[in-house]
Amino acid sequence: MSLYMILGMGLIFVGAVLVVNGIWLLGKGADSDVAILNFFVGILTFIIAMWWAFGELWAFGEYESGDAFVAAGTLLFSFTYLWIGANAIRGIGDQRSFGWYCILVTVIAIPTGYLVFLGGDIGLAGLWWIWAVLWATFWVLLGLELDEYTNPIAWFTTIVGLITGAAGYLMAAGFWPWAV
């Protein structure tokens, strides 16, 4: 199973959770329902990241060494969704700490997109840059507490979720045009 197929599987669910989180930011949806999907996606992407970090451990008949770079990028997502899930289930209103985490992720996502671009995958590079902008909007909303931007950020989150889910589907199905 290729890296793209595994990544695609994860991104289908990342797309789903972004759509749900965007709708939740619009005030539609219960915290406990949102928490369940965020925990699921956080755990799923964590498992994928660990698989990439430590090698595929004979899962498909042969051992391949791990890829810490790919795993680290995936863990940025895992921790994001686990944190959102934990805050939602606990009803945390003050999410400034999470907002400041998001600007750190933005700073990491920008050069990650560039490195992926240099590796030949312009589509995945574009996704990294879109996610960098998304995480930056979460910093604006949560870290800087600029609530007047909630609706546009919610809609942007939903749109990024649709794009991410569609990209994940193409990867999982083996149709990602920029697969290297």
C-alpha cells in the first residue's frame, strides 16, 4: 500500500472533520458530537503517523524504514484534532493556548509545503499552503480572540474540508495526479 493511499485515507477523514468543525463554528452542532469525530480523526492520524515514524513493521510482508518528516507533519493534525476534541468535550471557552499552537503549525506548514513542492508534488504542496492559511485563521480567531471573523473562518474551514476530503479520496483511490 503506497504512502499516498494511506495519506488519502487519513485526509478523507481530515476533510470530514474540517467540514464538521466549520459548521460547528457557525453554531450548528453539539460540542459532544464534534468531540467524537475530532477524537476519531486525531487517533486515526496518530496511528498513521506512528506507522510512518517507526516503519511499516512487516504489515505488508516486508519491512520499510520509517519517515520521521512525514510522521511529524501528520502529528500536527493529530494533536490539532485531539486538542479540539478535548476542549469540546470539556466545554472549554478560552482556547487561546490552542490558537497559539495554530500559529506554530502555520510556521511549520509553510516550509513543509515548499519542501513537498521541491519533491515534485505540487498538489500536496498546495494543500500544505492552504492548511497553513487555515491554521493562521484559527490563530486569529482563537489566539488573538478576534471573534468578528468567526463566520468567514467557519466557511473557509468548511471549504478547506471539502478540498481536503476530495484530495484524500483521489489519493486513496490511486488517482492523485502528482504522486511521486
